[in-house]
Amino acid sequence: MLALFDRRFFRVYIIPGAVFQSIMVGGGYGTGRETVEYFTSYGAVGGLLAILVSAIVLAVVIATSFELSRSLGAYDYRHFFKHLLGRGWIAFEILMILLFLLILAVLASAAGNILRDNFGIPYSAGLAVMLAVIGVLTFYGRDVIEKVLTLWSFFLYAVFIAFFVTVFSGLDGSLTSLFAVAKTEPGWLTSGFQYALYNLAVVPLLLYVVRAFRTRAEAIKSGCIAALIAMTPAVLFHLAFLTAWPEILDENIPAYWLMSSMGSVILLGLFTVMLFGTFIETGAGMLQGINERIDGYLQDTGSGSLRPRTRAAIAVVAILVSAGLSFWGITNLIAKGYGTMAWGFLVVYVIPLLTIGIYRITKQGN
């Protein structure tokens, strides 16, 4: 009985947060550029305030999404938004596909740059490796992806902690001295809000994790825990980046740049493996959400389910399209693409969820 409880606790309260973090971390933290763009550029205190705003918005929206999904039995974004937006559900799909390609382009650009600049491996080779591994994961489907994303999340946190310990152990003076370096800049409120919005767009892609929930309390608690798991690295990254302020503001891949400057070969190798694996798991996690949507449609029309080869083929096509976008440059993709997409998801997802969605939840009862 105890073992069953433990497994259930893990599936309800740990796996959803680990999967969410694993999906968002590539587009949200992987390069470090995201943290610099939305938090560190607003100063020490401004960055922390922006992180707090993001965490609150994430917790509210994830918890509400989980509960609406649970109460309606809608475990893919197509069914979810048909309940939420009616015929207007297609607006979310259009935005989501655009963001999905944008995030894959960011990951492809970062992966290609890291392998090329530090190991002399051709840019195209990095893309080929991403394509192959994501294709294999999507071929095997939901169960394998959930397990891989959860396990990788633990490895990711271990490397993050080693990175932060190394950075802070070499810090001259106390941690509080960092707050005297970068003054608070205006705009942190909007920036924190934007960061949460574009990362929230992936939540409807991971509704397959909601199948394990039985009660409203489980959905709400799991959503809040997911936000905490997701935003903890933002605080640590932000503080670490302040040690190299303001030079780090101009770096394309700040996390890798800071790691390289510390001169730890072993840690740099682990960080590179973690970073590259993170790009892969983000792509695989998002693709699984799309496959769930297609599966739901096929089942509704009596056409069966997606075949493994078809899932892998969808992954290949998506990565090839994103590879073309990646040549626009990672800084432009993050600064311009993410910010613009954020406002679109506010209109088609967050506002309807916190109005129509909450109304639907109250009508459903417990």
C-alpha cells in the first residue's frame, strides 16, 4: 500500500512539474539568453521581482488548466480548447504551432552554435543529432517520453546545482554585494508577465499528465508545485549571471559563456551534455503534445491512432522547418519572437481560461 501511495504521489505531484520544466527549460533557460532578456537586464532586484511575477502567473494558470482538463476529461489541447473557445479553438493551434517552430529554431540555433564553436562539429551535424534522437523518442510515444523527461530533469537539476555552487564559490565578497552592482530598471513587471505567458503556451501540450489526477485539490497543488519547480532555476541563473554583469548582457549563450570562463573542463563537459539533452527533451515533449492532439482527432473520427513511424515523421518535418528559422539568429528569435507571441497567448489562452474556464470549473463541481 505504501509503495502504491509513493508511486501515486510521484505521478501526481512530481512528474507533471518535471515534464513541464523539461519542456519549457529549452526555450526558457537552456541558453541563458532568456534569463538575461527577461530578468537580469532589469537589474538585481528588478530581475527577482520579474521572476516573482512569472511564478505567480504560472501557478495560477497551470493549476487552473490542470483542473479544467481534469474536470472535463480533456487530455489534449484540441479537446481542451474546443471546450474553452468553441469554434475559436483553432486560434490557439495556429499560435501554438508558430511558437513550437520558434522554440525549436532557438534550440537548433543554440545546439548548432555550441557544437560548432566549441567542438568544431559542423552546424548541420548538431541538427542531425537532434533530429535523430527526437525522432526515436516520439517513435516510442508517451510512456517513454514521460520517463525520459522526468529522469533528465533530475540530471538537469544536479548539473544546475554544480554550476551555481562553482559560480558562487568563486564570488568575491558576499552574495548581497551583487545587488549593489545592477540597479533596478523599469519594465520588470511587463517582462515577468511576458516570460510567463510564452512559457505557459506549452501547458496545453502536456495535459496528458493530468490523466493521473482524481481530485481538484490534486490538480491545484500539482499546478503550484509545477510552477515552483519551473521557476527555481530562474532565481539561481539570475544570481549567477549578476556575477558577470554587465558583460553577460551581450552574450548570445550566457550560461555557456559563463561556464567556459570558469575553466572547469569536467563541469563544462557535463553542462554541454545537459544543455544538448535539454534541447532534445523540449522538442520531444512538445511534439508529444502535438501527437496527442492528432491522436485525439483520429480517435474521434474512428481512424485509430498515430503509428510510431508517423510520429517520428512529424518530428523530422518540424525540425527541418525550424532549422531554416534558426539562421535568423538566437538573439533575434528570443527578443522579438517570444515577446510578440506572449501577447497572442494572453488573448487566446490566459484570459479565456481565467474567465470562461473558471466558470466551467465551478459548473462541473468537484
